[in-house]
Amino acid sequence: MEKVCKNCRLIITQGEVCPLCGSTSLTTKWSGYIVIMNFEKSELAKKLDLRVNGTYALSVES
């Protein structure tokens, strides 16, 4: 089951630690996703303050 980091919203497919920010605060309660392939040119990445390519959840429950 995919998990999402509560800190940076990165979707994680394996492991218990976020490879992006190192957090162990993960959840399975999330919805929607966005794939950022070129964060430097992406207007959505700028609006969402995403600075690394990857797959991110749009909504994460606390």
C-alpha cells in the first residue's frame, strides 16, 4: 500500500522513511496526486512549492 509523507506529501511505495525529507511521519489517508516531471518549468510545482521531481499527494489527512 502506498503511503504519503505528512511533511512533504511525497508518495512512498516502500519503506517507512521518506526518501525526500527523512520523516517517519507517514499516512495512508490521502487523496489525489500530481506527478512533477520538471519542477523548474512546472507552474503547478511553483504554486505547490515542490522543488523535486516526483509523485505527490494533493490532500493529506492529519
